[in-house]
Amino acid sequence: MPMTVEQIEAEVLKLPEQARAELLGWLMRSLADTPAMDQGVTEAWVQEAVHRDEEMESGSVVGISAEEAFAELRSKGK
């Protein structure tokens, strides 16, 4: 039986930060290679990711853990 998205999420969150970043990069590249993902959209997401990273690095934005973010999203979906 294939894994559910929730099961995959739980496994991914067990990975070290660097491995999760590499996986994210791979996922973004895999989407960029599909006809549904236009190059302009891909570039906009890359720019947004860089901007958010800069905000985190400067301390102007305080992040929350992925676990907290997913829990918040789940609670809103109920």
C-alpha cells in the first residue's frame, strides 16, 4: 500500500535540516520540469524563497517549526 501524504510528511520531518532542504530543491526542480509549472512561476517562487530566507537571517521575521506550521494548518482545516 502506498504511503499517505501524512506518512511521508512525518518521515520527512525526521530528516536533518540539510536533507530536507535538498529534498525541497529536488521537489521544486521536479515541478519546474512539468508543463504545468511555467518558468516565470518557478522564478517567482525562487525569489520569494530567497526573500523569506533573508528575512529569517536578518531577524525581521521569526519562524516557527514545521511541526507547528502543519499543526496550525490542520487545525484550520477542521
